[in-house]
Amino acid sequence: MATITDRGINAKPGKKDLWLTESAPKGHGRFCGRITKGGERLFYFRYTGPGGKREYVPLGQYDQEGKTGLSLKEARAKAGKLSQLYLDGITDIKGHLAAELRLQEAQRVAEEARLEAERKAADLDAGRLTVEDLYGKWKIAQLAQRKDGGKEIERIFRKDVFPTLGSLPADAVKKGHVAEVVDSILGRSAPRLAKICFASMRQMFVYGVERDFIETDPTAGIRKKNIGGKDVERDRVLSDEEIRLLAEKLPQAGLLVTTEAAVWILLSTCCRVGELLNARWEHIDFDRRIWSIYNENSKNDLALEVYLSQIALRNFRAIQRINYHTNWLFPGRAKKKSGRPAGPVNSKTITKQLTDRQGQKKLAKRSRNTETLVLPGGRWTSHDLRRTGSTLMGALGIAPEVIDRCQNHVEPNRIRRTYQRYSYKPEMQRAWELLGERLEALSRPKTAEVIPIPQVEA
């Protein structure tokens, strides 16, 4: 049986093309070699086509080492595959191979198109504003103007929003993405935080729409009341008996002296805890008994002069004896290079101390006096002290408009706000004096005489 060998395919070219053909059973097709008169050595698969015509399928050029062409073994293997196709009933091998080439080409073109689309999408995404990019613009334009420079919102976003949405294009955010962030917070049993986070995301996306950074607000289809349940308006007010009880409990609660003084200041001035913690000694005029709350320290940007009753003045003095050497009434731990405090304490400092002493579980590095400030009416907060002070003013017969002024509330009626410019300073001073006297009476030991509530003269 004739077999093509390396010696045979390497034979010297003649004046005509020389063909070498291997023997094979009938109907298998033949493996052929061709030595051209120009010296080329080529391999083919020969078979009989549908019309009875002899057909040749090129396999490739010969190279004994298989580096620049096909070795004899490789060429024979290719021929064997085509022979198997022929035996399987594919009689038009050339047509079959041409169809395969067309399919491969189509697949190649499709794959290149897919890769190009992916490259374009990647380039587009690279140029699109991400959620973190949008936050950065919102922070500069609006968030930085807040009292704390947006620090609390940034803390929330870095913990709960950026890990999930930060790298996502802002215009690709859907309602489901927002819900995913909120649900994660609700899963930690923090409904109030979830509401704050959702409201902040809504403000950011609304800003993005207004500035044409994005076309739609993904939070628009979510109702705020569905996030963590309906808001419950707090109405906690300490009763007279609870104020008496608080006066007994405070000295045994293990609070900082400055925190205990802060409780009485919040009660006697009706101020906000943030306004107190941001106060500096230059804001306190002990001679005139005036505490100036400047607009940068007030929640609504309205300045206020608070008259200090005897109880308020005494507690400011108590704080002064401890922190007189700093600029701040409540200095923080962060220090400047000079060693002096860089700013006031965190706004949650007093809140945490009071909360820890109202039946909370014992936490690491937190107070062990966990039930020292529990009162019969239930949990109370530093803001409830402000509400209690204003309620006491009402019980003393002080007019609602004077109480609102003492709390530095904005007059809701625009016309009154514009045309009624009376300061109410004498009435406000009298209100703080009466409140202070009432708190003095309630904070006296039980053995002392109980003084009835005085009333403002008509």
C-alpha cells in the first residue's frame, strides 16, 4: 500500500508537478502530496464530488518540523478528519468547509461587535457621573453650607450608600437600588437612620435633576412614610414630680459635672443642645447675664440673646470653673498644635450620656450607671428638656408668642414677620426669670417648702 513519507515529499522537483497519493479503502477519499516544478510541497485531500468529478481540498504547505507549515503527521491528521466527514455522508466537502468558514467569519464579526460594544459602554461609563461623583458636587453646592459642614450626612453615606451605590452611574440608579440601601439600614433596627439616609439621598438626586446631571430622581416613586413606618411626633414633657426626682438623681448618676450643668441650662433657657455645645466663652456676658447665640450656631440662622436666670447663671459658672482655660464651654478632645482644643465636643455627647443612664444595656466603654436617670414617665431626651421648659413657661401664664421668641422659633406668618418688628425683650427676660424661679423651687429638697406656680400679672 502506497504511503507518503518525508523522503518522498522531499524528492527533487521535475519538469512537471509530481503527485503522491496514499492508498485508502474505497469511499474514504485520499491523502495527497504535490511537489510543484517550482519546488513547493503541498498537501491535499482528494475525493469524488456529487457530480462524479474529482475534487481537491488544500490542506497546507509542507514543513518537516511543522514550524512554518504542516508536518507530514499533521497533514495526514487533517486529511483523516475530512475523510470522516466524507464517510458520514457529506459528499460536498468543499461546500461544507466554505459554509463552516462563513459561519466562523460571522461568529468572528459578531464577537468583535460585542467586544466593541463593551468597550464603548466602558468608555461611556467612565465618562458618566457616578453616585459618589454626584454626592461630591452636591456636597460643595449645598451640603457644605450646613452647620456641621455635612459631616454627619457624609458619615452616613460612606457607611451605607457608597458601598452599594458609590461606583454606579448616577443616571442608572433605580428605585430598587435605593430600597436596597434603606432595607439594609432597617435590617439593623435603625428606622430613624433609614429615614435620614433616604431623605438625604432624595435631596442629592433632586439636586442632580435640577442641575441636569441626571434626568430622573430614582427616589420619586418611594413615599417617605413607607421608610421605617410613620413618624411619631414626640410630646414627652417632664412633670413637676419628675423634675424634682431628676434633681435628686442627677448627682448620683455619675455624669460629668458639665453634663449635669447642661441639663439645667437646657431646662432653664429652652435652647437646643447643639446651640449650647457650640457656645464659646466670648458669647457669655456674666455681668449682663446674657448668652448670645449667634446665627452660625442656631438651627434656623437666627441670632438670639438669652437672659440667664439665677439657676442658669449658676450652672454656667459651674462649667466655667472646669473649662475656663479653653475657648469652648464644652471643648472636644481633638487638639491643635498648640495643645488647645480644636473645637467643641460632638453634638451627641450629652445625648449619649443621658441615654446610657435610662435602662440601656451595658456597652463597652460606656457608663455602668444604666438606670440612674430612669423617670416614671418613660424615656426622655435632651430635646425633651427644651419642650419641658417651654411647657413650664406656658403653665406660668406666659404668652405663646413670647415662648416662641424664647425658643427662637421663626414666625410662620410672613406678614407678621415682615411688619411686626417688636423685640419682646422685656417679656422674654421676665419669662426666663419666672422659669428659673420655678425650676429653683422644683429642684429644692423635698423637706423644703413647696412654692406654688407664680403667674404673670395680667
